[in-house]
Amino acid sequence: MAPVKVSKICCIGAGYVGGPTCAVVALRCPHIQVTIVDLNKARIDAWNSPNFELPIYEPGLEEVVRQARGRNLFFSTDVDKAIREADLIFVSVNTPTKKSGVGAGFAADLNYVESATRRIAAVATTNKIVVEKSTVPCRTAESMRTILEANSKPGTRFDILSNPEFLAEGTAIADLFKPDRVLIGSLQTQEGKDACQSLAEVYANWVPRERILTVGLWSSELSKLAANAMLAQRISSVNALSAICEATGANIDEVAHAVGFDSRIGPKFLRASVGFGGSCFQKDILNLVYLSESLHLPQVAEYWRQVVEMNEYQKRRFSKTVVDTLFNTITGKHIAVLGFAFKADTGDTRESASISLIRDFLQEKAYVTIYDPKVEEAQIWLDLSEALPTWPLETIKKHVSIVHSALEACTQKEAIVIATEWKEFKEIDWQAVYDGMSKPAFVFDGRMILNADELQKIGFTVKVIGRGDRL
Ligand code: UDX
Ligand code: ADP
């Protein structure tokens, strides 16, 4: 049997991964009909909104959806119909870290993957290529295959592929247009290789062939965890060095620059920060830790666990610097926090360092004013309620205000904390901010985006992550 030529794709899950990825597939493959489905009606309604008020903010995404929606890109809540019609199905549902039961706090919650898989098995009446797109622990494809095979109807074949997504939020569209690589894992049987080729042909519409890597199923699954673990490890390494810089008067920017010049290391992803966030890094490392423990490799588990622990330390260290600098107490003090998203150019707040900082400030009984250009107010209240489970929302609201500009946030505050590297924070009129602040006025730059010398000339006391006073 020759590889199937894909003409209809269904994507289960219209989130940060499934939405942008399959919108780009539709744009680049006008001959393929792409239907993105989700159980969440509000999310699908937003994807279909007449004014393109999409449920996620991602630079360039609106343009892609404007061009493809209604042409060969559709958003729907009719999951069964889309499954039935498709010859290839991407499973892009969420896989959060388990909150209870075996592996709580470490293992991935595969409940959503499993129910999507069961749905495919229940409604499919023709052969399907099922593509695991969500980041999942190694060997999840095997479980999906067992479920599909145990529940399939006679004459219905399922081929499973792993095709992890490497896009980063904030640059998702650029990453999808020009990926470093596309990775496809399959069983090394003829059927597996044929399915792999079918998917490779879809990507070949815009990705150069030499960037489409085909490997075994489990290598593909592990590669995704490995890539995220190694990226996060770079940040934890540079953040560990930032602590040494602060203690000795070195400058982490200079150190990272010098280190990154080594062509074996390279200059990217060496920016010290207040800690990494996002839905992937922590979750995937904890998955790796859990996997290593399950495989009786405790030293390996411990090695990766340190990457997450260093990140927790970095966040705590930064809030402690704020408290120490403000004369060892922030009780009753007013602090502006600029940025709530886990990085710039996204409205996503999952695991954002900003949440940990604000929680620490509130536990010290400070008053916090938050400004973020893209994060919705309701999301901020939700995240803070989760971070402070014993605090009623009314109590949180007594200590926190959310405002609509950086200038408004900074007025009459004792300190300003930069938690996200939004470009607009570089362009603030700092003289005006200084004039409106209580004195002495402090700025804590957790993202190394401000010109500390200029701020000091204005009169601010400035603390920058990874920069100590010269010895
Ligand atoms: C990451 C991976 O980059 C991507 O390949 C994978 O598919 C999903 O996980 P994402 O979490 O969207 O993507 O963003 P990323 O740019 O990797 O940033 C993650 C966190 O690290 C952010 O909080 C960011 O601010 C922080 N970071 C990144 C640093 O602190 N320093 C850096 O040098 C780079
Ligand atoms: P990610 O960042 O991995 O894309 P998101 O949480 O943004 O994760 O998106 C995952 C989406 O998958 C959610 O919108 C959720 O409603 C959807 N989803 C989860 N389970 C199913 C399912 N069985 N059928 C359809 N959609 C699902």
C-alpha cells in the first residue's frame, strides 16, 4: 500500500499549540481542508469571531487566520464529525502536571489525551493517521495505539505518529513558517514508515526536506522532553551564574556574551532572568524526572530536578533582593509590577515568574499594582487565587490593583519591578515616573532590559539581575 495523500486534517485541541500550528498548515497547504475542534465552545467562538478577536495573542496569527479561515481552515465544536471526515488527526490537547494520585506534582496528566484517543476510536469508520502533537511522556504513543487497536472497528486501521511541536510562544508563527526542524517519529514497520511519509509530504509544502527528520517513535517523544530540558538547563545555568555575579560585582550580560562567543555554546538562550516560566519547561523536566525514577535511574532524576530547583531559587532570590533592598521590610509598601505574562509577546501566564513574585510580596503584606499589556484581568485574579489558596479573593483584591498603563502603575509607588521583558517597558518616560514616585525610588530589573546608568542619573536606585556593585 502506498502512503496516503492527506486531504483532510482534523486537529483536536484549539489551544496555544493546535491553533497556530494547524492555522499555518492550512495557510501553506490550500489543497488540504483543516478543521480545528475543541470541546470549549467559548474558545471556538473566539476563533470564529467576526472581528478576529482570537482566544490567544500571538504576533502574526490574526493575519494567518484572516487568510485561511473559511477557505480551507475551519473551527468547530463538532469533534466527531471532524474525526470521521479526516484522514490525519493531530491530537493537541493539554497535558498538565498531575495534581493528585500517583506521580502527583511530576507526571503528566494524560486524561485529556486518553479521552481524545477514545473518541477517535469510537467514531472512526475509516483508516486514520493519528499524530501525537501534545508533549507527552515517552511511550504515550504506545498507550494510544493500544486504546485505538482495542476499540477499532473491523477494517479500520490506525497508524500512530509522534510529531512534537517546537514553537515558542510569542514567535510561534515565525517558528512555524521556518522551523529549525520538523520531527516525525513512527514505528519502523512499512505501515509506520508510510504514515510518516504522508505527514512529511504535508510539511514538505513549505519546509525544506532536509529539515524534516524521521526517527523512531520513542526517540521522537524523548527528543521533545530532551530539547526542553536542555533549553531550561541553559537558563538555570546562566541564572546560577547571575547569583555569583551579584555577589562579586561581575555582570552576567558580559559573562554570557563572552561565553556565548564560543561557537560550541552559541549566543542564544543565555539571558539571565527572574526565572523561566511557560507551560512546557517545568512540566517537561518533571516528566523527565518521573520517567527517570520509574526507570530506576535516581541520579539522572536528581540531575534534572536541580534545573527546576535552581529556577525556584532564582525567583525566591529575586523577591528577597526586593525585600532586603527596601530596608528589610515591604509591609504596607506600594510596589508596581510591570509584566504578568511568562515572557513578552504573549498573553499566556502559565508558570509565570511574576505570579511567584507577587505571591511573595503579598505574603510580606505589601500592596501590589500590576500592569501587563496583554494579560486579561480575570486571568490575573485566577492565577493569584491559585497561588494563594488560603486567601479569599476579596483579601487579595484589597492588596492588588490592576491598571491599564505602565505610567499609571508606577505613580506614587516605592518600587518598580520588571517581571516581563515587554518592549514598551524600555520606552517608558522614566523622568516622569521618577517625579511621580515616593523617594527614595527603586527599580528592580528582573529582565535586564533597562538602561541602569540613565535611571541612576535620574535618581533611581537600580538593582539589575546578575549585576553586582563593582568590587
Ligand atoms: C519553549 C521552547 O522554547 C519551545 O521549543 C517548546 O516548544 C515550548 O517551550 P516557550 O515556553 O513558549 O517555548 O518560550 P521560551 O522562549 O522557550 O521561554 C521560556 C521561558 O524562559 C520564558 O519565561 C522566558 O522568559 C525564559 N527565558 C528564555 C529566559 O529566562 N532566558 C532566555 O535566555 C530565554
Ligand atoms: P496547549 O498549550 O498544549 O495547546 P491548551 O490548554 O492551550 O494547551 O489547549 C488545549 C485545548 O485542548 C483546550 O482548549 C481544551 O479545551 C482542548 N481539549 C482537551 N481535551 C479535549 C478533547 N477530548 N476534545 C477536544 N478538545 C479537547
